[in-house]
Amino acid sequence: MVESTARLRQVRITPQKARRVVDLIRGKQAAEALAILKFSPQAAATPVYKLVASAMANAKVKADAQNTYLDEQDLFIQRAFVDEGTTLKRFQPRAQGRAFRINKRTSHITVVLSTPEVGDEGTTQKKGNR
């Protein structure tokens, strides 16, 4: 079983908006996830697309290092989650000398791809879905 991870840190998208996109692809095959992300209208779809493609490339390199065969159609998204990054605090002037704080939020996005486990009977099972 090949498992690869890709992380994107400090991306300037709010975690709430990034989670909407990541929820679309969680548990799907990697190739299907790329097709979904390619046609998603959300702004967070572009960095997540690149992240899934990077995780697929990482899996290929890892399989080559282990001298194992890897079919990219077997890869599925085992875990995908969004954590909150640092918040940039900016101030905007308001009426009567007051200041209004603007929080520019960032996200840390993580995608873990893996191939299905082969069970005792020769059937394939996804890890974590037992």
C-alpha cells in the first residue's frame, strides 16, 4: 500500500471557504477529484487541484523508490482536511477617528492519498472504512 501526503501552508483563503471545496473530494478517487476540482467555480478549487496533483506525483515517486507498481486509477483520497493558519490583522479607518479591524485569514490544507488495502480474501478494502 502506497500512501503519500501533500501539504499547502499559509494559503490566503479562509478555512471556511477551503473546507467547502475539500468536502467535495474527500473519499473519492484522485482522478475523479481532479475532474471535480477543475470545474468547480470556487476560488479555493485551484490550489486544492494543484495539491491533489502534487500528492499524486509524490505517490508515484514513492512507489518508484519502493520498486512497486502504482496505477494512478487506484489512488483515492484517504484524508483531506483544512486547518486554520495565521491571521493577518489589518486596520481600516472609520468615521470620527475610529479604526475597524480586518482579519485576513489563512489556511493549511493537507491531502493524504493511498491505494486500497488487499484483504485476506483478495478483495480490496479502503483503509479506515471497516
